Amino acid sequence: PNAELLLPPVPQQTISPPPQTETLFDPVPASESKSAPRPQVRQPRGQMNRELIETLLLALIIYWLVDAVIGRVLIDGTSMLPTITAGERLFVNNLAYFVGEPDRGDIVVLHSPRYDRNLIKRLIGLPGDHVVIKEGEVRVNDVLLDEPYINADPTYSGDWTLSETEVFVLGDNRNVSYDSHNYGPVPMENIFGKAWAIYWPPEDIDVVR
């Protein structure tokens, strides 16, 4: 007899759809979703070269103007000790006496009245002054100068009366300096700048007084 094989019923599996995952995003407007490429603007080579030349010329003009107003000098010598020492570099205001008058006590840069070189000295006598150096003292118009900046009192003497176009200069290192006590008053026109500040070496940076 045919036997019927009975198998246990297979349970039917129910497949549920996967849970939906919420994605958070900022909606992008349709107008921004596809941006049109920006056109690239290239400068003509001739225009670029012209702008480069103009920039270089402007830089040269600025440098020339600054150099004309602010000079630079290297100190070679000891005539201005202790105020200024050999090897120091100074800025010099080249327009100081074009726009203003000299003051007694200014440290000035001038052309030597005897040699083809420049000097740096302190302005002691102004046009029309009477300068007397005697017994270690400097008097201008019978007034004793207070000079805390000098290295030592002068050991020389002299008497000078300046014209309206002359000045009298001395070094702070009085007994070493070659100055007006040697060659006399100096024409005002020989002065071409006023010492402003020491800029080198870095440890000596200071305003000149």
C-alpha cells in the first residue's frame, strides 16, 4: 500500500519592510543645486607688466623720498664720546633746518670747513653769539652753559664773536675733538642735518640728545 509521507507544515515567514531611517538635511534650493560655472577673467599680459612696472616705480619714488628726508651716517671717531661712540649708525633729519631754526645743544651733521669730509658736532653758538672758553668753562653771551653730556672740561681757551651767518660747534669729547675751537666758526650753510636717533647696534638704539 502506498504510504503517504506527511511532513510537518513549514511556517510561513512574513518579511516586514525595513524601518525607515530619518535623514536630517537642509534642503538646497533648486536654484543653488546646480550652479553655473563662473567665467574666468584673465588680465592681458601687457596690463600685468604695466602694473608691475608702476608698482616698482612707486616703490623707488617712496624710497627716494624717505632717503632724501632721513639720512644715515656711520660714526668713525671718538669726538662725541660719551654721547655717541665709534661704530654706531644714526638717522639724520635732512630737512630739520629747512623747516625750523637751529637750537643751542642740537647735535648736527656738517661739512668740514677745511677738509672734504662730514663731521658730527654739538651746536654751541648761534649766529651773532659771543663764545668764551676759559678755565674749563664755556660761556655764551656771558651765560655759563650747563653741559652734563661732555666727557671732560675743556683744557683750552678762546674768544669768538659770530657773524649772523655763522655757528660754533664743539665735540662732547672736548679735549679730543677737532672742532670750532681749532678752525673757528662755521658757516651755517655747512650744516645739512640734525642727528635724530641711533639705530645700530640694536643694544644702543636711542634718541640722540
